[in-house]
Amino acid sequence: MADNGRSGIVPWLDRPPGGGNHVHSPRVSIGVPVYNGQKYIGATLDSLIAQTCSDIEIIVTDNCSTDATPQIVQSYGRRDPRVIYLRNVANLGPARNYNSSLAAARGEYFKWCSSDDVCAPDFVEKCVAVLDADPAVVLAYPRTSIIDSAGTIVGQYQYELDFDDPDAYLRYSRIINVNHHAHGAHELYGVMRLDALRAAGGMRTHVRGDSVLLARLLLRGRFRRIEEHLFFNRDHTDRSSRYLARQRVRAGSRLSRYLGCGPLPSAEWWDEKMRGKIVFPEWRVLGEYARAAHEAPLSAMQRLGSYVALGLFAVWHVPKLGRDVIIAVEQTLNQLLDSVRPLAK
């Protein structure tokens, strides 16, 4: 299981994460990971507090913000005890910060909400109704509208796939073969069964951690889409998908300008320890997809079907896997040249 960062959080409110028999366990826990989110966090919390399903807790995990985020969230907590502020003692990176709220959750169901997105008032209620009605569904999510920095709807998200098939290997095949240029992984912001999410291991610190987590969940159950636009995804210039210029992602590589740099956000965005290192992001994603199929509780036939889907995926991605190797060789040669140049002077 991924590092959940439990030891790295300090509760602001006198309300212990994990609760106890004397503490009411809410129906739904909502995790809001944030870092320097003062611009939009108020609108996000307003939309969560206004949910028609009121039996919720809102766990804001702050990755050591340096702006006014703490004061804003604490002011909401003073007005509404369902808002819990947890501040990490150090910046844990995005994946571990997501897992901080997962570690603190006490509900039957769980939902993540980015600190810049907005949910319609009946988002949670309608997703919970789906999960209550069908135990084979592990995640329920609505359709998505795109909003700008001012909160104005500027479009509808169109790249919707069917993840409600009874065969796990078909669901798995669809998620590993998504078009990452079009897929926003908005399913991850639906309402999930907390036990299924924890069994899937939470978010891990590697490239495409969100898509791989969706694959692990899909191998454990169905996703069901609600045909209403209840999720409002904010598009703005500070989004992680626009993190770093492409030519800066693979340090010391000129070829990446022509061959492509691979998945964005990059390895160093997911894990600061990867900064400046030679990485193989496409190979890592392939390995994580394989690990997901190996660890999932599947029948022999479903597992075989998943391995076949993975094999086809690997064949299709040979050019990208090869690109990883070519860039790594270039980076290694450049490092060797840099090390001998001082000796030649």
C-alpha cells in the first residue's frame, strides 16, 4: 500500500481522525487536498457544505501552504464542525497528500475533491443512492462541465467511457487504453466505497498515479455514471497538467524535444525525489498496470483476460517504451561527458 502520510498530519480541530465509538461516523468522507489554494478553496468548500447529503465530513489536508489557505479553511471549520483542517508537517507531494485525507476518513463512502473544483448540491446524494442500490458498483460519478477561473461554464467534458461492464478484464482494458490527451480521470472524483479504495492501495507516487488507481479499482468492481452534469472541473493556468515546460521534464535531454517527453505531470511532480534522475515513466506505468492485474481478486479467466489486455497494451506502446530507453541512454552519455570534461581541462 502507498505511504498514506498518517504520521505527517496534525489536526487543527480537537476531533481525532479515525474516530471512535463516541464519535459519529459520517456516511461520506470528502477529502480535499490543497496547496496554496486560496484563490478557489472557498468556492470548493461552499459547494461541499451545501450538499443535500448532509451526513458528511470534509477533510482538508494542507500540504504546507504558504498563502492564506490555512486561515480560510479554519474560518470554515469554526462555522461548520464538519470541516476538518489537517496540516502536514512537511510537503508530502501530491499523492501522499491525497492519501492523508484517505487515512483520516471515517465514512462508509469516500470522495476526493480538488481544491479548485465545484460540485452541484445533489452530487453526493445521487452518487450514494447508486452505491446503496448496487453492491457491485465501487464508484459512482456524474458527468462533467468545464468552468473557467471565474466559475463560468465554458464547455462539457465529452470523453466518457463505459466502465460498467460485468467483466473486469474489459473494464481494465478500457482504462489502460484511454487517450490520455482527452481523458481527465474525472471518475476519480466520484464517490467510492472506502474499503475498496483502501484495498486498492490509495494513490501511489508515480506518473499516471490517478489512471493506475482507477485501473486497480475497476478490477474490483464497476463504475456507474450518472447522466447529469453535477461536477464542475475548473480549467486554469496553474493546473498540474501544465506543470513545467516539456523540454524541462527530462533533464539533460535534447531528444525529448523531438521524441516527446512522456507522461505529464512528470515523475518529479509526483515524487520530488525523482528530480534530476534518469527515469523510465512508460515502463513504470506498464509495471504498475501489471501489478494491478496481479494483485486484484480475480477469477482465473478474468485474470487471464487482463493479462492478454496488458500484453496488447505493451505491444501498442513499444515506441513509447523505446523512447524511454533512448532518452535514458542520451542522459547517461551526457552525464558521463559532464564528469570527464573537468578532467580534460
